[in-house]
Amino acid sequence: MKGDKGITVKKSQDFSQWYVDAITKSEFIDYGPVSGMIALRPDCYFIWERVQAATDEMFKKIGVTNTYFPLFIPERLLKKEAEHIEHFSAEVAWVTHGGKSELEERLAVRPTSETLMYEMVAKWVKSWRDLPMRLNQWNNVVRWEFKHPTPFIRGREFLWNEGHSIYASEKETMEERDQILGIYHKVLKDYLALPGIIGRKSEQERFAGGIASYSIEHMMPDGWAIQGPAWHYDGQKFAKVFELSFLNKNEQKELAWQSTYAISTRELGVMFAVHGDDKGLIVPPKLSRIQVIVVPIYKSENSDKVVKFAKTVASRLGSLRSHVDDRDGYSPGWKFNYWELRGVPLRLEVGEKEMASGRIVACSRDTFEKVEIPVEELEERAAKLLDELHERIYKKADRHLHSMITKENDYKKMREILEKKGGMVHAPWCGENMCEDKIKEETGAKITNMPLDQSDLKGNCIYCGKKAKHMANFAKSY
């Protein structure tokens, strides 16, 4: 679209400005009056509802049940786990007054719910018969980031799922890892059309208070990595602090074993960034509130019959979510641009020619390739075009991700790659914090994760030259 209604820069030339243009001018988000906080407008929130519903359905099939815990956490609880509060202390928003009265104890606005949940759940778990207890809540959290806020990518409030599982054994807990990460991977691939690298975080990058963290890492168009959904093995660390124990089958008291996991609205930002183009957003079909936009092309003298036919065409789309743009005062070209900006996956063009021939012109949002479809085949053919679009944008994103991964054993070359190309450098690492810190200090890149498949592990650490213990992915990261 022209002027201030559309994208003002090319994605390849100024990604940051393109991203802001794309998500605001598409009317997907608006900035709130408090910095770092945004409103999700209807088309955008629809996407989150679909992601939430798909994830939630899979959770329920494996025995995860939904719950809800309070928004405010007393300061004494947040302080119970030392490493946990040390990590979050700079990001906590505090409530100090209720009305005109000062509170006796500060209340944290939920940055994450472990400390409050486990204080309460410890009273619910009595016996091995109560386990496993697999709880999840869909909620918002506040983390008062002081870095430059970017909608979805780094904000002060976001939506997510908080999964918290409690088991009677370490074995059961660890078996959950692949199950949960498998659900997240399926949601990312089948709904958001996003690929990712699954792996273990380094000790320094793990979740504060946990023992080990496993993540799915994405690659942004600017060559920077970004963390997606994650699963954390908490062992018995929180159980010790909150006395979360149970009587085993021998009537002996044992500490429980725990895990936590989450997917957040950050994924929406990654999806917008990865799939969008210079015309605006490209929304995967399963997530688009409008999957097929029908644009009548008419003159004033034949408008009524063309619009009527367009509505008949829309009715032939069956269960596909469609909309007829019959607004007066806007040209077909203007409407094309309007819906392209908003990422609607498929457009149908309907005019007198199509009325006469009974063949409708369909245009896919990603390729702009046009095909003619007989009216009687519309539902089946349109559904197929939507599936093909999803497959194309997923494969394109997957190609980009893997094109940005370089295997390297030479530190000098690693630095050159990170400086000139960006992306991930897949390199051997000794496992020492010192090397990890030095690489980050000298290149700005951290370990995003260490892929679960370590079959290519060989050689020496790319930094210090000692025998490598891991193959790790290093990248500059949001």
C-alpha cells in the first residue's frame, strides 16, 4: 500500500523498521501507554488462540490438566530459592500499595509462578498415589526488561503456558522431556510453519533454579538467533526449598521430582519476522482469521450482480474461513494490497469474466501465482492451495535456518563468520565456562544450545584447544 498505510522499507535493507511496519500497519498490534506493553488486535489474538488451542489439546491427551494460580507473589516466597530470585530480581515489578495503604509485604507481579505454585502444591501432594501431578496454566507474566523493547521479541508483558509437572522419580521426569518438546515441535511445524534446532542449553544459559534446560532455537532474518519453547529439568531443587514431598509405597517420605515448560507469544513475532515479505505479513493458513479473501471486481453498473456472485463463491468454500470485501470506494488493487499487508493466505478474484466462465482466479499470498479454479471444485482446490502454501513457507524457513548454520573448527574463521554473515556456528566446545565467556566477550555470540544429536562430536574446543565435550551452536541472540 502507498504512503503511511503500507511498508516503508525493504525487509532485506532495514529489518527492524520493516518488522515494526509489518505488525503495526497490518493492524495486528498497537502500542500501549506503558513502554514495552502492547495490545493484540483481533487478527493477532486469533493466532494466539489457535496456537493455544492446538497446544492445549495435545497437553490434555498426555494427561496435563489446566489450572490457575494468583497473579501476585509475596516477596518472602519469591526469595525462597536463592538462584531463582537472583536471576529475576532486576525484572520484577512490585506492588507496594493497595489503594492509599502501604502493604505490609511487597507483592511481585508474576514473572513466573514456581515459588507461589510450589508453596501451594506442597499441601496437595501427600502420597505416591497423587503423582504424577501435571499442571498447566495459560496466563500473562510481567518482566520489567530495561533493554530496548521490541513487540513479541522482548517486552515487559507476554502470554504463555506455564507447565509444571511433579513426579515420583527422576526417570519419569526425564521421560517427559521428549514428549513436551515433541508437542512444541509439532505446533511450530504444523501451525506456525517454523523450524527450529532442539538442544540442551549450557549451564550458564539454563533456567534459573533448574538443573538443565532444553530449548528450540530459531533463526531470524537478520542472522540473529532467538529462543523458542523450552523444557526445564528442575530435579529436586524446588522440592527441597518448598518441602514438596510424598509418602512412597513403603510409607517412607521422599522429595518429589519436577519439570517446567513453556511456549509464549514470542513465537508470533518469530513467525511474522520469518515469513513476511516487502508487502507485509504472510500468515500460515491454520492461523489466519481469514483464510480466503474474495475480492469482487466490478463497475458501478454491474456491482450488485458481481457482489452477489462473489458471496455465492464464498459460500462454496465450505469450512474455510472466508470474507467478501465488498466495500465501495476502494479499487480492487487497493484491496489486494490491503489484504496482502495482513497476510491473508489466498485471494479469489471475481468479476464478470469469472461469472461467465465459472472459473475463479486464485492467487497465493507467498508466490502471487494465479490459477483458475472451476466453481464446483473451489473448496477442495482452495484447501489444497492453502496446504501447499504452508508447506512452501515452512521449507523456505527451514532452508534459511540451515543455510545460516556453519560448522567450524577454527576460531578466527568463526569470528569472521559471526561478524560478516551472522547465523549459528556449530563448533566443538570443551564445556568450560571460561571459554564460553571469552567467546561471548570477543564475538557477542553465546551458546544457543547443544543439539541432542552429538554424533559429529570430535576434535578440540574451538577456543582453548582442549578436548571437546560438546558440539555447540554459537550465535548472537535476542
